[in-house]
Amino acid sequence: MQNQLKLKTRSATVPELHIRSARDVATWKTITIGTFADSLALRNELDSKGCNVGGQAAEILARPMFTVSSQKTNVELVDLSPAQLGLTTDTVTLADVYASAQRLGLELAAAEVGPQLRLQYFDQPVGEFLTIGMDPIKTWSGEPIILNVANGGAGLILIGQDGRPEANISVTSRFIFVRSRQPAASTEAVGSVAAILPP
């Protein structure tokens, strides 16, 4: 599964059009968060629905930094690749993907979005891997991990992947970001966001 994650390719049905603003990309899916009392209840629901959870994903779901929303909220998600964000080399860094998305007015997802998307996306095609654009959560050993909602052919699964800013990402990978309810960030605001991203 981890090898498939590294080698995944983007579906040919989704054009690699370079977007210039969040307005240029349609909402891919709307999900609801804030429907569970705590992370344990969310994990139990994944188990009861037959959704597998990889070791790294299970570990960060159990970490104190992983929280669920206390308010039921609909979240609009967009699905795009680093290439659509204007990144042109074969591989890019996670920090570059995040900075490019935020420059266009997209937001990082709350950690809860990953498992909630897994629960609300049972018709995911085989071979599809969707990286959640989110702040990484560290494992007990300190390894930063982000989530990936996948169907590698052995069933629906939520797995972890390298969340270091310098992690190499294929330009054809698919990322899930959140459509902001706010106007697109100004250049000055983007600069402040970029400033907090590790080099």
C-alpha cells in the first residue's frame, strides 16, 4: 500500500488545467464534520463500517493533537494536483504544495476531515489515493504524519504519509483542500502564511 502511495498516478479523466484562483476549481465534495463526541467515537465508527486504518493513521488519531469539531459543520472540499497549482517539476515539496494552495485562497483541512471523508466516500474508485492537505500530527516518536484516503484494491483505508515540509510529492498526486469561506488571501497575508511554513 505504501509503495502504491509513492507511485500513484492521477486519473486521466481529470484535466491538469493550471488554476489561478480558488474560484477556478469546482467543489469536489461537501462533507460534514463535528458529528462525533470525540476521536474514540470517530475511530469506532471507522471500525464498525469496515474502514481499515493504517498504523500511522491509527497512531495520530489517538494523539491529543487530533481533535474533532464540537459543532456540526458542512465543509466544501476541492480535489486538485500540484500540477494544477502551477508546480511544474516531477516532484515538489509538501511545503510548496501547501503554499501554492493557500496563495490561491484554499485552506488546509482540519485533521478530522480525513476520517470523515473516509466515512462519507464509500464509492471511492480502486486505485485512488487522496492526500489530505492538513497540518501534520506527530506520532509518539515525533514523526510528522498527514492522512490519505485511499482504495488500493484491498478495501477502503485511511493511511498516514510523510508530513515533513520537505517531503517529496509527485506533481500528479491528488490533494484535498478546503474551500475558504473568506475572500482569497492578499499577497501580504500569503506572505505571513508562508513565513510560518518551515523551510
